[in-house]
Amino acid sequence: MIPATESEILKFICANHGAVNTDDLVYNLCSGDPDIINNREKFVPYCLNGQPKVVARTTLTLCNKRNCPGSCMKLHICKAILFSGSCQYSQFRTGCSFSHELNSDHNVRILGVHELESLSLMELRTLLLQNDDRLLPPVNLQILLLHKCMNDRF
């Protein structure tokens, strides 16, 4: 078996919801050589319930500047397009301020720099969600405190 490249391993992990069992990964893709997953820029080991796992990692984030000229090293894509495939603002006369093209010259270049060009939209979505906390909804502390208080009663 030919050992997989880091890009192939990253694609495999992202296709499996962003995390896989280390033993399965090493056995199936690394030809028994776990050294390939030592790149901490792309892979993070952790242990869950005694089971060692590997999580996919990236430094890539979405650009949040409206009409950015493209000088940043971030992905230019509308969050709504990335996560749902449609954008409510594109129907307005003024339109959406963010790009709706994942395959734009800028995005293709940025994905190439980060060696993520082989990822599908779903795999890219998984990777970005687990690495860029700005993409997650804000935490409502009032609800958390209320839930904690209710649980403390029982």
C-alpha cells in the first residue's frame, strides 16, 4: 500500500465529520507509519473515553470584510452560501456584500496555499466549523445559566 499524503489524510478526516480513530487512520491510510500525522498544523491528537483520535486542523478562516479587495489570505465566501447553499441577501437590489463563488481566482489560490483544494464543499465546511469559532452562533449565557440552575434543583 502506498502511504497517503497529508492532503488525502485531511480529506479522509473531514469526510468522517472531522475526527477519526487514530488506529483506524494509521491502519487504513498511513501504512502503519503514524509519523505522517505528526504535523500539528494539520492534525491534532486527542483522547475521548480512552480512544485516541485525530482531528483535522487548519489556519484558514473566512474574511469578514465586506467587499475586501483580496489582499488578505482568507477565504472570500458568503457564510450563508457556504453553510446552506443560498443567501437571502442576493435577492435584494443591493445584493450580498460577500462572494458566492468558491471557485473564484482568489479562493482557488487561498485553498491551494492551505493545500485544501481537494476538499469538497461539505468537507471544507466541516473543517472551517471546527477551526473558526467565529462561524458558530454566539453563546447565550442567560440560557446556559437558566439551564444550570434548573439542573441544580434536581
